[in-house]
Amino acid sequence: MSKAGSDENDPEIDRINLRISRAFLDVVDETWRERGFNSRSEFIRYALRDSVNHPEGAGVWKDLAISEAQFEDSEGISSDEMREKYGTDAE
């Protein structure tokens, strides 16, 4: 892992690489903007912290992973359908 962040010399910050399909990235980008995050990275950090702090919500992440695979086959569900299924509010 390479070091990253506002201070490249900060030993507390690590950069990671993440590979996801373009279709799923489009959904991620739509989601972070709709929810008022300042950046994709901020949203992903929030989502990871939330997943670690609230493991009971793991079903959402499992469904997102399945949805990503389905997007690659043009069978995925929209972010609106995900919101409806899990009762989330993007506003």
C-alpha cells in the first residue's frame, strides 16, 4: 500500500485501490452526490466505517455486491430500487 492523504508523509494514512465495474461506479457517484458528500472518497470512507461499526447491515453490502455483478450482465437494480428495498432516504 502506498501512503496518501493531504500529507503524503502522514504514517497514519494508507491509499488503497478498489476495482469495481463502471456501471456500479456510476451508481456510487450518483449516491454520494445525492447524499451531500463532498467526494467519492469521503462517501466510501463513511460506508466502510458504517459497515464496520454496524455489521448487522451487512445484508445491504451483500446485495450491493450482487447488484454490481448483475450490472455487468445488465440485470442490476437501480439506486431508487435499492432505496425502496432498504427504506433509505437520499435527502
